[in-house]
Amino acid sequence: MQRIGVFVCWCGSNIAATVDVEAVARELKKEPGVVYTADYQYMCSEGGQLKIKEAVREHNLTGIVVCSCSPRMHETTFRKAAVAAGINPYMVEIANIREQCSWIHKDKVEGTEKSLILAKAAIAKLNLNVPLTAGESPVVKRALVIGGGIAGIQTALDIADAGYEVDIVEKSPTIGGKMAQLDKTFPTLDCAACILTPKMVDAASHEKINIYTYSEVEKVSGFVGNFKVDIRKKARNVNSDLCTGCGVCTEKCPSKKAKSEFNMGLSNRGAIYIPFAQAIPNVPVIDHDACIHYKTGKCGLCEKVCSANAIDFDQQDEILTREYGAIIAATGFNPISLEKFDEYGYSQNADVVTSLEFERLTNAAGPTKGVLLRPSDGEHPKKIVFIQCVGSRDTSSCGKPYCSKICCMYTAKHAMLIREKYPDTEVTVFNIDVRTPGKSFDEFQRRAVEQYDVNYIKGMVGKVAEENGKLMVQGSDLISNTQVLIDADLVVLAAAIEPDESARNLATMLTASMDTNDFFTEAHPKLRPVESPTAGVYLSGVCQGPKDIPETVAQAGAAAAKVIGLLAKDKLSCNPCVAGSDELLCNGCSACANVCPYGAIDYIEKEVNDHGVRETRRIAQVNEAICQGCGACTVTCPSGAMDLKGFTNRQIMAEVDAICKN
């Protein structure tokens, strides 16, 4: 029988307000195996941990149950205290009586009763626990950054500056991401290219950074410290080693009808193209759908004019396999599709544009060379209306329920830039309300109103329709409780942002968690804000949720710091709570191997002595270095041969029995 000590935490008044902690401690002393109980105001504090250590020594405890908050918060804390007291860390159980009791029950009697049940279940499990020993696995001193926007670039630079190899995988032909498409950045109105381009150059020239553009992650296997990744390097049909970036091929290409993705479809590009002037690498790529050679087998003009002989029409995709110690997701975002918002006339009228399209119209490297002109007729607009929250904070099925966070700020930026460059232009902003969460953000938005005379109307727009060459914007002014009708020359929609479409597939490969909006979920918003629940996978930038550029860069540095801390270790302790197969019960059906997300299960032929009968059987064998203890195999196994150390079937059933008795 174990000698168990139970420690009930008050958590200040978090638990004690709705749970009678003294009664819980007193009642649990009657449980089998329990030789000591105590309650304390803050068990996680130094004083609380000292109380545990003293009790272990005085009462010869072999196991500990702590009734406190979620094990996600302080399980590591109490395990370290147990080790310091001479107890195996896996002889510690946490009964979560804060989140599961005190935070959801208002009645003290009910909260106390449920706390007792959870504590008794933890005691029942601990009575069957056995000490476990963690193994060790080596760490590959290399990191993978998936996404080459500002978040991915900053993360890679910080890791590389610490002396570790980094690979950036970007699906576009160039790094830079959405920031490369911007004109100015808030709240300082710096030139976006002036900030981003030097970082792009630094990444390209850094001896520790390898950049794989026009590439995608195709497969991920392994575990923290030892990931194996297959990268599909798509065929550019231009030899990067030979190309000099002279640009002759892009100039001579006769096919100029393809829409420029970089300019949001507002201009055309050639079938062979470089996305923008500062692109890295400065190597063109051939669009097969637009190229005459791939359509008809003719043309080939780019090959004829290339003096470096870099054009290779027969080039094929290449699969690269690399090993990494850590992976950082920095997959970024996209504006949502506006096909469900026909009331704004986006699909019917060229003069209704998104904010990102507006960025290109005002950018010196954009389709109009920085001169603000209407897409329909090339005339300068005299009245511009901005409509906020198009698809954001939308409770219908058309948009997104969350606030996209950056829209209020970039609309204020656009309004100020227009009024400064074209003071004769009238600017009106329709908004639900103004949200400016960030350093100097509110002051920035107030400048648009107070210094640049931008007209902010608190209200929603119901319809945008064209009449006599004008865009008639019909909306409401909630302050004056009146209907408003404005004849505008240009309408700009602040479209909601959403995760890149590649995020869901990538999360599946990484076995990372996502929320209902397909943003990556952090392990803990306060304690582990840049880590995925999957060990070794980190989050950088908007893949985790809407962020502005300063916040994105800050988070990129935080993710890099976590990765550096991991790569600095030569070995990692493995999780000892791994699966194991009972060779007498295993029938070799392969069901467990089919569901294992980590590829930790193989099969071997082994001679088995089954009650005196010797025979060779096909049985499952678990690689404990790869197994992450998810338990998928144990619930799938039809014969009950698979079991999980630390969470065996007997232990789980003991918890169930303890709950049912009460």
C-alpha cells in the first residue's frame, strides 16, 4: 500500500470561496493509503512546496496528491518539489478543484462534494501508480520556419544570430509576405519596404539561414528534438544557380495577360515573372497556366534571350528531406473572400476595393506608381468612403465572429495619407466602434479625426449601388439616429483577415491544435503563449490570431527565444508515459499502427511462450523515443494488448470506480 499525502490548496479565495478546503482535507484522511493531509493558502508558493517536502520526510510518503488548479498550470512545479523531497515525479497526481469545481460551482456544499470526488479519484489512481523513469533523446541543432513573412524572417534571424541553422520554407516565389505589399506602417508611418527589405537581405545573406521559396512542407514525422520533414521544392523552370536576375526574360515574354498576385489582380504580369523588384531570391518563375510554351509547345522566347542558359522547361519538382529539432509555424493570413457581401457591390464595381488593394493603389511600386486613381476610369477620386468590419465581428454565417484587430488602425492610416497627399479629398469612415489596442494607437487614430478632419460615422452601411457613375453609399448614423446617403467615387472595404488556407493541413501534419477559426492554439495564453501544445512546435505571427506588425515582431522574437532554449540542449528527457504492448494479448492486427500519429509502432516476429505453448507471433513493438503517450493506440486495440504507462486501464478504471462510489 502507498503512503499518500494529500495537500489541498486554497488558491487565495479562488478555491476557498466555494470549497470547504478544511473539510476536504479532513475527509480525505479516511481514504485507503492516505497517511497525511493538510490545507494551505498557496500550495504553489515556496512555503507550500516546503510544506510538501517536510511532510514527505516526516511521514515517509511515497506519493502525493495536490488538490489545486489545472495540472497545465503547476504539475511541473509539484513534480519538481517531489523530486527534491526524494519521490519519483510520476508519483504525483493533481486533482483539479479550481477550474472543475470552484470556478463553475457557486454553492459551497456542491463545490466541496465535487472536490472530494475528484480527490478520491486521484488517490485511487495513485494507489496503482509505479515510479517511471524518463529516457533521453538527442536534439538536432536545426530549426524549420514555415512561412517567409515578417514573422518568419524575424524568427529565423534571431535563431540564426544565436548560432543555429535555420531553414525558411515559403510557398510563394519570394519571401516578404503581406508586409511587402504595404505602403506605410502604423503608428509611425514608416515605409514598409524600408523596414522589411533590409531584413529580407539579412536573411538571404546570413550564413546560418537557408531559404526555400516556391516550396511547401509535404510531410512531418518524428517528435520534439528529432523531426523529419519532407519539403517539396516546386519547379521554377529557371535554374537558380545559373540565373543572374537580369530580367530580360520577363521583359521579352509575349504573354502578359496573367493577373499579378502581388498587385492583388490590379495589373498584369508575364508568364515568366519576378513578383516585385526587391524579391528574394531575385529569380523568376514560370506560370504554366499562362505560358504559351506549356499550352502549345511553341514560343520559348525566354529560353532564347537568356544569356545564362537558366531556362529549363523540363525541370521537375524535388523532394528534400531534412531533420530539425524545432518547427515554427508562421503561415500568416489572407483577407477573407467577399463573395458573400454583395450588398457592398465588390464583385459588380471596380471602384469598390479591399484595403489591401487600396495599399497597392497608393504604393509607389504599385500599378498606378503611387498615384491614387480609380480602377474603373483612372480618374482621381474626390470622395472616398471606408467601411469597417466587413466580415469581422459577424455573427452570421457570412463572416468571422472575431475582431480582426488591425482594420481600425490601417483605415486611420489610409485616411491620413489621403488627406495629406490630396487635401481636396473628402474621407468618410463608417464604423461599429473604433478599437485601437496598442502603444500610441489611440493617439494615432485621434490624429485622423482632429488633425486631418476625417469624418467618422458610428453606424453600419446597408448597401452600395452605382447610380449615374457614382457609388451611392447608404448607411446609418447611430449618434444622430438618421439615415445617410453619400455619393462616393471610391469605396474601400476593411475586409476581415483569416488564417492562410495552408494552416489547417499543416496543423494536421504537426498534430498541432487549432481553434474553430483555424488559428493555431497556444499551449497556455499566459504561461506558454508562443508554444503549441505539441512539444517542439512554436507559433509566430498571425497564424495564432490577428496581430499588428509590432506585436508580430515581438512574438517572433519570443518564439525564437523558446527555440534557442530547446536547441541549446544536447539531450531531452523523453516522456515515460508511453504505450506498451502485452505480447500475450497482441494479435498483430495493425490497428494501433494505423492510428498512431507519430509512427511509433512497428511489428516484429517473436517467439512467445503462451502458458507453456511456444509459437512465433506478429506483435506490436513501440519505439519509446518516438511515442508521445497520446493513447490513441490503447483505445483502438481490439484485444486490449496496448496499455499506457501512467494511465493504464486499471488506473483509469480505479478512478471511475472511485467516482461512481460517490
